[in-house]
Amino acid sequence: MSSDVEQDQPTPASGTDATERESRAVAEAARESDWSRPSFAKGLYLGHFDLDLVHPHPRATPEDQARGEEFLVRLREVCEGIDGAQIERDALIPDDVLARLADIGAFGMKIPREYGGLGLTMSAYGQALMLVGSAHPSLGALLSAHQSIGVPEPVKLVGTPEQKQAFLPRCAAGAISAFLLTEPDVGSDPARMGSTATPSEDGTAYLLDGVKLWTTNGVVAELLVVMARVPEHDGKKGGITAFVVEGTAEGITVERRNSFMGLKGIENGLTRFHQVRVPAENRLGKEGDGLKIALTTLNAGRLSIPAMCAAAGKWALKISREWSAERVQWGRPVGEHGAVAEKIAFIAATTYGLESVLELSAQLADAGSKDIRIEAALAKLWASEMAWQIADELVQVRGGRGYETAESLRARGERAVPAEQMMRDLRINRIFEGSTEIMHLLIAREAVDAHLKAAGALADKDASLEAKARAAAGASGFYAKWLPQLVVGKGAAPTSYAEFGALATHLRFVERSSRKLARQTFYGMSRWQAKMEYRQAFLGRVVDIGAELFAIAAACSRAEMLRTDDEARGRSAYQLADVFCQQSRLRVERLFTDLWSNSDDADTRLAKGVLAGDYTWLEEGVLDQSEGTGPWIAPWSPGASESESVWRAVR
């Protein structure tokens, strides 16, 4: 079939059709609207820099820290026996590696001890993911998908006592789990979800039908968390609902194992459900609570990505240091040349920032007294972007050897440094668990929540003029009290935060910038009102400024903690923190400038023209090897699978 004919054929919609308004309503209903606990990051966006929420730096109890360190010793012994190069060559994690990890309890790191897990703190869990991810990133992906978003976390959060007893001990013992939300044509818009869970006539079970894409761990999982739409029934409205499903249940077919740019050992698949009977007692929460459960799970689950980003930074720093001292050009080691030295400084300072953001977010999660939904989202967003820049700089520092594969280097007798592999492996983190673009929107929604509540109908494009007039009167009262608080603060006093010594100037910058950010956000709300949600580039910059301010605060708080623990290491930490903050401040200043001086409107017009086909002449002169290979999105329909299952047992 020619490409022209193929393009004329409509692709069947597999998911449920949903309007923009309906999609927004589903997302809004799923978000946690209560703010009963304080949030440091939320305050940053409102002009309230409350350092007391993160300083003194939170710490684990001595008992928790000791248990974490003891486990890390055992984990290191296992990891030292793992051949990461073999995993990369075979695109497979050997079963004996999984068995050794299970033997030391690695599959139950976050599971409470009363259910057979290790009950480690989030901080210790992050350190464990850093260590295992350095053996091969696919291992970090497998373990984090299993217990950060797989069965253990939602069951721990919302499961009944019976569900916890049934599933948590199995997961802790090594029964791998997976999380199934995405469908071939449904990603971040779950309102269009097509998978269904139809209640049986007697109410004892649900019949599950549908197809799920990118099911990380799905090829080897014994237990699955599946999101599916329950239809209206018996006077109940149904809705997207979460279920724990046995991976070997009749009617489940893992139709293929997907292959990716990086993470070569990842067991990610395409899974079909056909009339799969799921006992009613396996439903998590109430019908319709599925998305809320998923978002709650991700609040802390997202911290697994910053952990692996920090690990990449640490390794990149080691390689760049050793290589730049060894490689000589023009009579000097390349690290002594200014162009390379600048890259090394960026890698070192940013790695310190990455670990600081991870450690602060994890300790806040462990303490449980703060609402960390924004902190965790910021950590994931910022870490994934900065780690990617580190990887790019490392490849540049290594030059041609950075682009060459480790196996090729090994074959000609040189040290097998997989710098190009790190780029491939890290790239997914800007997409995993919420792409950068989706994270910008998610965090922006929380950052402007107070404005939306104050604006009321002013922020609703469908509201009547009368409703908007009433809302304007109410909003004026809120802003009359709030705006004066943004005029002056501790950041204007040169003696503020003096206990931080040389770092005090950076904290004063954060305080001033927090107030400035709040004012700029208010100006945006005033200018665009209900159209604010369409100014995604503006909102993205607002979010990125807050992320940098959060990172600066984390870096300073951690440096002071390290100084109190060890004077020598503290001095070193202060130097790292100082350079990191200087670099971060430059990024913040550029972002503030870009809020109002940018090409956003021109970009939007050009993009519309591109989509309308106005510039197809610019595409002439090249070949598209993908033409004729298939539709952009493969359609699916409910029914039995026509494929052999590629699911495999690993224990």
C-alpha cells in the first residue's frame, strides 16, 4: 500500500473520546486538593520562603540510618558481582542476579518489616537505587518500578489489611510487580482510557479487557496494578479504578517485549487483557479512585528518578576527573584548559546539587510532617534535565572516545567507559513518570492554585460576565492582603541568614527571587486570566525558576548539615554549594528575563503554520525511511490475543 493511500485511512480510536473540558475535569478530580500540611516548595511560588521547613536539614534516626547502611553493605557485595556490560550486550538481566537481589531483600526495601520487607527510609532507598543503578541502570528501573509505582506502594498506601497481608510479603520475597496505566493511544490524558473492568452479575469479580503499553516489568511481573474504567452500574458512576491482578491470570497475554534506545535490560512490554477475571477483593480503594491513587503513589515514587540521576552525576564526575588528568593536549592535562575546566566544574557542582535535592526530598518524605507533592515533582523534573546536561558534557569532555561504545574501546585495548550508554540510558528520565512538559503543567497547576481559588470565575473561560464580575470583587480582597507581603523581606537585609556564612548571600537571593516569582505569576494571571493555562511556555519558566530556588535551598541546607558533622567535609561542601548556587542563580536570572522577553507568540504562529502544511517545501530533498511501515499509532480493539505470550517466569 502506498504511503498516500495509507495516510488517507483514518486510524480507529481505541480509547474513549473526550473533549478538552472533560479531560481537564478528570485530571482536576484526581488531584489532591487538600493542603493540610505545610509545603516548602509551594511557599516558594507564593513568595513565602520559609527556611525553617528545610533547615536544620531533616535526618533519619540513628536506628534507621544504621539499618540502611547495613543493607547497603550487602547490596554492594551483590552489585560488585554484576556484569553490567553483559546486561548491555544481552539486553537481559540474568535470573541469577534477580535471585541474589531477592535473597538480600532488595525487592522489599520500601515494604514495612511486619510484611517481610526491610522498611528502609526513603533516603536509604535512594542510596540503594544509586548503587544498583551504577551496576546497570536497568536494575534501578526494575527495582523502582516494582516498589515505587508497582504493587507495594499503592497497597501500602490504600490497601485493606487483607490486601496488605496477601500481596506485600510476596513482593518483598521477590514477586516482581508492574504498574499498567498507559495505552497505545492514551498517555497523559487518562480521560480517554479504553480499558474496561465490567462488574460480574453477582458482584464478586470484574472482567478486565484492554491493552496496555510500556508496561515496565510487565514481561516478568507476577503481580500487576492495572487501571481500567468501570462502567456505570447499579446506580454507581464507576470511573477509572485500580486493581491488583495476578500476572499469570487466564486471559493475559504479553504480546511483545519492547526495545528501546537505552535501558537495554528493561522488561517492558505490550499487555492484552481479554475477559480476565479479577476478584472484587483485589480492587484498590473505591470505584473511580484509580487516578487519585496513581497520583498519590507518584508523590514519593518519583524520587527514584532523582536517585538514578544523582548516581549518573557521581559516575560522570569520577570519569571526567580521571580522564581529564590523564589526557594531555598542548603540554597540559585537558582538565587544566579553561574550556574543559568549565565543564568539570559544572559536572561537580551539579552533582552536588542533584544529591542535595534528592537527600532533602527523601528526608522530608521520611519525616512525614510536610506535604512533598511539589518537592517530589520538582526533584524529578529538575534532576532529569540536569543529569542529561551532565551526560552531554561528559561525552564532550571525552571527545571521540565519548561517542565510541565501551565494547569498541575494550576491543582495541582501552578502558571501556560507557559514556554514550549513559546518554542513552538517561534520556528516558525526561519522559518516565511524567514528561518534562507534563511535569511543568502539573507543578504549575499546584503553583497557581491560590491564584485560581482567588480568581474563581475569572480563571474560567466559560464563566458568564456576571460571574466574572462577582469573582473580581472577591479576588481584590485576597490580593489586597497578599501583594503587600511581596514588597520586602529578609532577602533585602544584608545580615539575614548569617549563620550560613558565605552561603547566606544565596539564601537572600532565594528569598528575594521567591517574592519576585510570586509577583511575576500574579502579573501573568492578571494579563491572561482564563487563558493562562494556554501560556505553557510562561508557566514552564515559572516552574523552572521555583525548581532552581528549591535546589539552591537544598544545597545550602545540606552544606551546613555536613559542616556540623565534619568540619573538613563541610568546607568542601560549602565550596561545592557556593559554585552550584552561582551557576543556578545565572539560570534563574535568564529565566526571569525570558518570562517577558521571548519568541513565544512567534513560535506559536509558526507551529500552527507547520501543522497546517504551510512549509512542507522545507522538507523536500530527503527520504523518510519510516514511510509505509505502519500507522503513527497502532489501533487496538478488545478481544482475544492472536499472539503467543512472551511473559517469562524468573523465579
